[in-house]
Amino acid sequence: MELAQCIRDVHARMPEGYIEIPSTPLLFKKGHIYPVFKDEANNWLTTDEEGFQHIVASGVERVLEDYWFSRHFKLL
């Protein structure tokens, strides 16, 4: 397990694309800390503000190797 701090708000994506729109639900809040766990398939998971689980990095041994993760979180 790692602890990660969100460095920018993360909103849900629109179903038809990869665009994050501020009017969509807020999943992770800037400044909040989230526990991040790795599964057997090298996916890194955490739980959003409403208690739903999300993959925040995938296919990497170390979570900081994932580009999306490093744009939205930092490890503590």
C-alpha cells in the first residue's frame, strides 16, 4: 500500500471520450489523501470520495511509472 495525495481535481470522464469535464462528478479532490493498492495484475486501485473503487494506474510495477497517475497524484 502507498499513500497518494491528489494534486488536481479529478472528474469523471464522459462515456464517449477521455475528456474530463468539470461539470461531471468529482472523483478525487485536490489535497485529499488516498490509499493506493496494487493487485496481482499490476493495476493500482484506490477508492473515490463516494466509496467506489477505481484503477488509477495499470501495467506498471511502480505506481509513479504511470503517466496519468503522476499527472494527478503524488506519493507521500
